[in-house]
Amino acid sequence: MDSSEQGSSMNAGIAAGMTLPPGVTEEEAEEMQMELIKVEDEIETLRQVLVAKERHAAELKHRLGISPLSEIKQNITKGWHDVQCSNAYMRTSQTLGDLNRRVTSSNLYLTASATLEDIGRSDAYKRTQETLSQAGQVTSAAFSSMGSAIRSRFGEMRALPYSDSGSNLSMRHSLSMPAMRNSPSFKSFEDKVENMKYKVMGRANGENDHSPTSNNAPL
């Protein structure tokens, strides 16, 4: 359709009862219609050109080995660089830097830092730190030795033979910790274990249910 045909069709549309805005004549409406058609044609042409350019750019990226993921990374890096170069980011960084300098140079901050340094250099703090360190080492060694002794004792108990003689049931094996071996709490534990084993063996052999501690006390 040429311009004459378009003009005649627009004139026919206007003449068909198209309501014109106030202050707009038919001649002005016809000119604006012509301009609108021209602009829409240009938009369509530019859209087609843009699609062709995008297709060509995609082909070039494919030939260069640029994947969508690497392109996203580049866009993120560029975006972050743009943010860092923006005036708002620079003003915020400067404000935070000024605030940090004010805090670190304030009397309260300097006094607190000096107090903490004095405490760290004081003899009382050093003695306390050494005491806690030694206590931790002693406690760790004690628990380690106790665990080894208990494992050794239960291993010896499992290795004891079941016999009719009460003397074979007596626990006469020494531990690696003499102080713990002679403590009342360990002796009580040893007596309870020996009495329990004697009762079990006595009932199995038809003997009376009595403790051997009166005749054969454990060492």
C-alpha cells in the first residue's frame, strides 16, 4: 500500500465518524496518522535489525568460546565494579572510615585497650593462666590414667577362671596407680565385685550364700 492509498484509507476512517480531539482538525489528524504509520514501520525495522544483531553476536560468542556462565560472571564483576565506582558507595566507604577513625581515636577506646594490655601483662593474669594450664594438663593425665587402669582391671576380671576355690576369685592383681589401689572407694568397689562373683559361683555349686570377705579379704 502506497502513501496515496494509506491517505485515502485514513480519510475514509476519519470521515466514517472518528471523533477527533478538541482543537485537532482533520488535516492535522491525517498528518499525525501518516507520521504514526512511519514511526511504527521504523520500529519494526529496528526490531528486525536488533534480532539480526543479537543472532550475529551469539555466533561470535560461540566461536570465541564464551559460555553463558562466563558471561554472567563478567556481568557480575562489571556490576560490582560499577557499584564500587559509584558516588553513593564511595561516600558510604568514606563515612565508615571516618567513623572507624573516630572510634579508635576516642578516649574510651584507648583507655579500654590500655586496660586490657595492662591486664595481659600483669603477674596475676600470667599466674592464673599458668595455673589453669597446669590444672588442665593434670586433669587430662589423671583421666587418661584412670581410664587405662579401669580398662586393665576389667580385662583382668574377664580373664579370671571360674573355680570352686574362693581364693581363685580374689582380686590380688595390682594396678598401675598405687594411690588409687589403696583408696577406700576402690577397696569398696573391689569387695562388691568379689562378693557378687562369689555369690554367683556359690549358688551355681550349691553352696551357702555368704561373703568370702570374712575368710579371704581382698588385698
